[in-house]
Amino acid sequence: MANRVLIVGGRGRIGSSVAQDLVTHTDAEITVTGRNPEGSIGPALPPERVQYLALDLADSAALRKAVSQSNLVVHCAGPFHYRDAGVLKTCIESGVNYTDVSDSRSFTRRALELRETAKNAGITAIINTGIFPGVSNSMVRRDVEQLDTAEHIHLSYVVGGSGGAGVTVMRTTFLGLQTPFEVWEDGKWQQVKPYSDRETIEFPQPYGNTGVYWFDMPEAITLPETFPVKSVVTKFGTSPDLYNHLTWFVAKYWPASWLKNNSVIEFLSYVSYGMTSVSNSFSGVGVAVRSQVSGIKDGQPAQVRSTVVHPNAAAATGIGTGSIAQLMLEGKLTKPGVWSVEQALSTELFEESMQSRNFSIERILV
């Protein structure tokens, strides 16, 4: 029998990108869900392989039925700041493997709390897949493995305009400005303010030197758990740089009560999305990730740096998540429990998956 994949939130741009990757690289039968009873799969997906299902995540019975009819569930219904781990719990109870595109620290913590429950049920759950987090985690793992001792991890990301995604990505950005967060620095947890401490990073073209800022990402908590390093930095920026300055201004000067108001978040999200609909024409909608790991090799200080760039951030997310889903469907990625990507995926499998998708990651040893 063919594998059956349920993509929750699969009608959105991220979910559709995941579905497209699975259509290309697997023979799975795919069901994409959305809240619209009159929805469809979209014009880019083949109807002989993909079907649409109207599904409200609040309807636990309908969710359980859809999950039980699948071999794998891919959760793409963000923003994950608003999500509990209900879909993951349903998968564990139903004996169905799970992966997602989550990018929220709070959601990640809730998911990781289910590690032993999933392990006891024999269910493999891989969270935080996509481009960042996701491919970025595996880039770090590969870089760490080049050194005898890894001491410092510095991850930077830049997205052009909207990244080819919908308004949800704007919500995620502004939700990330709501509160200070803890980062691993100098061997201890320290609090930083979101979108602070601008740093100029050299990315591959077309981005070049771009400003990035502290941003709360799941890697900030999973990488210190995975690797015994002294510090983990996660910084994010946008192109054009004007958006960085506007976001910095909001983070620094707007009252916290405004940023915790859902109406304000919606206003900012739609205004920003409208602006990017204009600027996308010259900024593009791509993404670049830069991993830099410092430490010791052969008794000497050393640094490993990896970079990747893709012209469409949504499509790159589909590649990251689709590759994980493919490996799970093929039985090559089996690790009962709940894990972040770098904790579950070997470098060998990561490289094979990226090569099969012509997703080129450059690496240099300094």
C-alpha cells in the first residue's frame, strides 16, 4: 500500500511547498488540510496524488480520524506561538509518526516534554524542520563534526521581503518581538532583548553584507542541549535593510502591551505584507543561512563556516521538511521520541537528501 501523508495546514504556501517536495521525491498519497470547507489543493499540485480535506484543529474527533488514516503527519499550521502540542499528542495516541515546521521556542518546549511519551509509544517525531530551523540545524551539526572540540556556534539568517510565504511569516516575526528571551552565552543562560545588538554578516550574493539582530529561535535551546558548547547565537535580518530598522524601532520603542495585543500584531503583519508585495520585485523572496562554528582542531584554534542560499524561502522550507518526511517514510529516519533535527538526522543522510534536491551548501575551514 502507498504511504499516506497528512499535511495539516497544507493549503498555505509553506504547506504547499512541502506537498510539492513530497510529490517530487516520494510516491506518497497526500492530503492537505485547511479550514475552508470549499477549499482545494491549489493549481500547482497534481489531483491524482493530492486531495483536500477541510479540518478544524479544534475538532479533536475529526483530527483523530484524519491522523489515524495516515502513515505520517506534517504540521504546517502556524504561527506556532499560538499552537499547543495537540496534533503531536494525537499522533502519539494514534501510533503515527510526526514532523513539523515549528519555529517557536514555547511550542518546542511543549513538544519536547512529550519525548518519553513518544518514545514509549514507539513514535518518531522530528520537530523544527524547514530551512531555519531545520537545514540550519544540520549545517551546524556538520560543522561541529569537522572540529575536535566545538566551543561557539553562530547562526545567522536573512530573508528577502516576504520570503515567498504568506502573512503568517509576518505574524511570526512580530510575535518574536514580544518578550526578552534567554540565550546560551559564556556557559550560562543570559537574557537578551529581541531585535537588539545589530551585527553585519557577510552572506552569499545577492545579499552580501547584511545586518542581523538577536531573534528568538528554537535552535537557541536545542543546540546547547545537543552540543557541549560555550555559546549559541541566533540572529535574523531582512532585505531590504529598511525593514530591519523599522522592526528594530518597533521592538525598542513600542510599549510591550502593544506588542502583546493581537490586533496590533495583525495590523503590523498586514501592513508589512503589503509593503513586501511591492519590495519583493527588487529584493526577491529568497533566504540565506550562515553557520559558523569555532573551536579546536589538531590542537589549534579553528573555524568552520557553511552557507546556503535559495531564491525562495518558502520553497527552501519545503525542501527541508520534505527531505525529513521522505526519510521517515522510507524508514531511514527512525528514532522513537521527540527530537530536533540535529539530534535525529545524521550528516550522511542530510548530505544525501540535499544532493538529491540540488541544494548546494558551501563549507570552508578557516
